[in-house]
Amino acid sequence: MTSAAGATRYGELTVAERQSWTMAGICQAGDVLGLIDGDVVVIGSDLTAAARTVLDRMLAAGGEMVTLVLGEAAPESLAEYLEAHVRESHLAVDTVTYDGGRQSSPLLIGVE
């Protein structure tokens, strides 16, 4: 179990609170930030598109299971969209989704 936990990668989508320098460039307040293992890799304006980009980058390194934890601010259709995208683009990868309730991030992603 320790080796499985060590091989798990995590991602997060959040919204920038102010203008800032990131590893992916300059973001403005209100931009959607996609992070992988704590580093900003995507700056965008659309949560769904940024989530797909982060998920694709995470799965490019391989994976068998995707866990999505949706926050209160996530659009209702986000989980369905990402699950369908994984089924179509990444064969043999299972997806499980949880309601994260009132968390600060709209989406947390785990890939193992």
C-alpha cells in the first residue's frame, strides 16, 4: 500500500485571488489555475477545459485509477464530462467521483 500511495499523483483546480507570477506565467484574479503536485501548469478562463488539460497531463505519465473530488463551486456537469473524457481517451482507466462538499478548491484529482 505504501508503494501505491507513493505512486499517486495529485492535481487541483483553483481560482486565483489576485495577480501573481506562477510557473506557467502570470495569472490574473479570477483565472482558473491547474496545479499538478503543487505546481501551476495551466492558466485558463474555463474550469472544464483546464480540468481536462490537467487530467490529460497527469494521465500522460500512466495510471489505472482517477479519483475526482468535486467542491461546492464545481459545475454540476464537470464530473460527467471528465468521466466520459477518460472513458474515450484513456482506455482501461477507472474513474471514481466523490462530493467534497465545502472545500476551497472546485476540483481535486488523484491518479494512481
